Amino acid sequence: MVTETVVELRKIRADLDMLTNLYSKLVDRLIPEKEPEAEDLKAIMSRDRIASEAELLKVLDA
């Protein structure tokens, strides 16, 4: 047995799905995805070096 509340919740869910889809399409139009440049790929793939506390204090002259 489907109550009136369940029917309304399903309608709301369908509306939310539609709005999510529209928002996604709008974002894709306004901010298109681009392939990263070689420099960006290198930065993404390279391993980060973590500075020690002593190095940080030396740079900050503390």
C-alpha cells in the first residue's frame, strides 16, 4: 500500500534528481573540463617533500 506521503516523496526525489542533472550540465558549460598541462601533470605526479620544524623555523627566522 502506497500512501500519499510516499507518492509525494517520490515526486520530490524525481524533482531533486532533475535539478541535480540540470545543475551538473550548467556547471559543465560554465567550467569545461580541460586536460592538465605537462607542468601541472608533473606537479600532480611528483612526490611532495615535507619540511621539518627546524627548516620552517629557519625560513621564518624564528
